[in-house]
Amino acid sequence: MIGTTYYNGSLGISVPEGLGDYLRSLLRLTSYGTLNPQRPQRDYHITICCEPYETVSNPGPLNLEFEVSLELFTNGNAYWVPVISQDIENLRESLGLSRVCEVPVHFCIGYIKNGKA
């Protein structure tokens, strides 16, 4: 899949809305309806730069290729899937960052609200 970078103080990739909705639907289906996370407050996205721990300047819009894993993770507040991308690793390196972020690159698909997903 290909997404376009954006910069709003942190660097990320815009992700097609349909992909996020699809993954949230899969989560609902595979949990037999017991998990129904809220949509992210910001549009669906992948964070490239881990603000406020890393700072970079705006590299301008770039098209980057990425894959998402269907392995689901949660921290009790959000649900996300890992993102795999040589393009993201190469971009991070070109910006003077380590190729891999301390927090693994991921795509948040939803949040828990009032203790319920």
C-alpha cells in the first residue's frame, strides 16, 4: 500500500480511511462483537517520528510504500497493528534518526472509550 507523508509538528503518513474502517470491522468480527473501538480522534495515520522524543523538519510530501500486519496489539487505551516498511526506515535514516523507532511503527485503528472498546 502507498501513503503520503504529512507534517503537523510530527511526521506521519496519511492512511486511506477505508483501511482503518476495514481493520476495525475485522476486530469487531473476530471478537464476536465484544470489541468495538472508537475511531481515532485524528484521521487514520502512521506515525514516523516519535514526538516529542524525536524532532525533524518537514521533508515535504513523499509517497511511501508500507505493509500492515494483522497482528493486533493494545496498551489498554488503543488498538494498533504493526507497520513494515523499508521506505519508512530509509526516510528515518535520511532525517538523521535511527532506522527503527523506540516505539515500533504502527497504525492505530481505534481507541477505548469509558473503559470499553
